[in-house]
Amino acid sequence: MSSLPTESDLDNLLHLENMFLTYGYEDGVEAGRSEGLIEGYVLGTRKAFEILQEIGFYDGVTKMWLKMGGKRLNERSIRHLTALSELIASFPTENQLNTEMLELLEKIRAKYKAIMAILKVGNNQKFKRETESTKMAY
């Protein structure tokens, strides 16, 4: 003989939809957290690569001008190039949670533009992001 359903069994049946909704919500939150971590990691890695690629470009051009144009450059140009080189060297290469890094990047960009104007180079030595050009830029 089977026993009669108890009141709690009937309550469970009546609240079955709410139980599944709660379970689904909890599973969704956990899946979202997991996927968000992966997506954030991938996006952060990609953005860090883009920023350091730009910094590397500025560093390479600065070193090239200091090395190749040393005797042809006036003291003002050398002073600005050296200051830019110091700004680039101070750029953090480890993970930091501050906004000073973005401010420093803006200072580096502005200093680079000013130096290119002083050297009268124009847009010949402008950093081109991968989305701007599919060709290699020098």
C-alpha cells in the first residue's frame, strides 16, 4: 500500500515552477560569471596587446631618431626625444588597476605628435592600428 502524499509533497508540486525558475536563475548566474571571466580575459589581453604595440611603435621611432639623426638634430629635438623615451620607459608593463596608465598613454601620444611636428615629418611616421590598415606601416 502506498502512503498518501503529505502536505509538503503537495506544496512542492504547487511550487514546482518557482523551484525550476530559481534553479535556472542560479545556473544562469554561475554560467554568466564563468563566461564573463573568460570574455573579460580575452578582451583585456587583446586591448593590452594593442596598447603595447602602439607604445612599442613610439619607442622604436624614438630610438631610431636618436640613433640615426643624432648629429643632424638640434638640441631641442634631442631633448624632446629623450623626454619621450623617458615617458615610454615609465609606462607600466604589469597589470595595474589605475587610470594613470591611460593618462600616461595620452601624454606619450601628445609628445610624439609634437616631436613629429618639430621634425617636420608629417604623417609619414604615424601609428596605424590594425583596423585602420591591413598593410604594414613604417
